[in-house]
Amino acid sequence: MRSDVRDRLRSWLGDDLGVVDGLSERELADLYEALTAARHRQAAALATASEEALRQMPAPVRVGVGKILGF
């Protein structure tokens, strides 16, 4: 799992960030868990904001925009 976590962190943070290589197993796990949780919170917040934005549109427009956005 260690290399998988390192690879995922590098993809999220960028390959040039060498600090990932210096982290212990525990630090890698903690960072991975924190970033994963943050990504889930961000996705939920974006979904909520998108739904709220759709509610502000007139009904005829809302249907078309909702289809385009995949709602």
C-alpha cells in the first residue's frame, strides 16, 4: 500500500514535491486520509452549490442545464 499511497499523493500534489518521499508510513497514511476527506467534503460542497444554482434558474432553463450538467 505504501507505494500506492505515495503515487496517489504525488499525483495530487505534483511529482516535484519531494517531501512525500521523506514521510513515514504513519505520516503518509495521515496525509492521505486528510486529503481524501477534504476531497469528499469539497465534492459535497460543489454538488450542493450546483443544486442551489440550478434552483435559481427559471424552470424551462433548469431542465436543459440540469441535463447538460448530469443532474
